[in-house]
Amino acid sequence: MDIDGLIDRLIAREGGYVHDAADRGGETCWGITAAVAREEGYAGPMRALPRATAVDIYRRRYWIAPGWDRVAAIAPILAAELFDAGVNMGVATAGGFLQRALNALNRGGHDYADLPVDGRVGARTIAAIAAFLKLRGPAGEGVMVKAVQALRGERYVRLAERRPADEAFLYGWLAGRVG
């Protein structure tokens, strides 16, 4: 699925305006928080955030800026997972999950060098993905997606354990995927 399809599915899942008092993210519209909208230059009421503005924010901030477009060129299913994770918990966290998974799957540095876990997806991270996929073949992408999902799931459960109000969101966090 391309980024337009991923964004459409995400927006369909997130819906329009929401202001759930239990959600620390505060007001959202199309899944975009008020804080992100303001950072991106939107000054109007969140209820009126244009869908096109949300689409633009998702594309720029959550697809191109973190480098998921470059991941998609070699591993589109993995890129979709990273996009969803980045929207939900921040692109640096998603990038860190990817780097941790790559490091854990490199057989002690035998297949490719360990990466710094800094959450930034640059040339070294892309090269590590390519090396992993070359070695493991088409099934490797599915394994990488599972590794990222495992890290996401552990984080979600930990959040719900630490803040009981987040238990209301746990099922949706675990069930919701755009890829």
C-alpha cells in the first residue's frame, strides 16, 4: 500500500474531532493532536482542521521526515508498520524500535554492524535493512515487522501498567494497524 492509502486508512480509523479527557494527547482531529497542528502552523480550532492539512502533516512529518519513504522502497510492509508506530508513539521511538530489531537480528554483528539506537533512519539504517533482506530473503521483512510489533506491544502494555487510565486505550493500540 502506498502512503496515500496508509493515510486514508489511518484517518478512517482515527475519525474526525475527538477530545477524550482520559487521553493525554488532548484534542485531536483526523488523529492529529493540537500540539502537532500548532507546531505545523495551524492556528484555527481543532474541530475545523481541514482533512487536507492533516494529510499533508502525515505525509511530511510521519512519512518523509523520518525516512519511511526510503524504507518503503525496499520493505513496504515494514515502512507501513513504522508509519503507524511513528504516528502513535513518535517517529524517533519507531526508528529506535527498527534499529534495536536490526541490531538483535544481525547475529552479533556478523551480518552487518550494529547501529546506534538514536531513532534517526539514515544511510546506515537503510543499508542494514538491505543487508538483512539480502541475507534473509522475502521472509525477512515479515520477521522484521514482527520484531517491531513485539517492541510496540511491550511498550503499550507497560504504558497501561504504569497508568491505569491508559488501559482504556490498550485494546485499540494493539488492534489498530494501518499496514
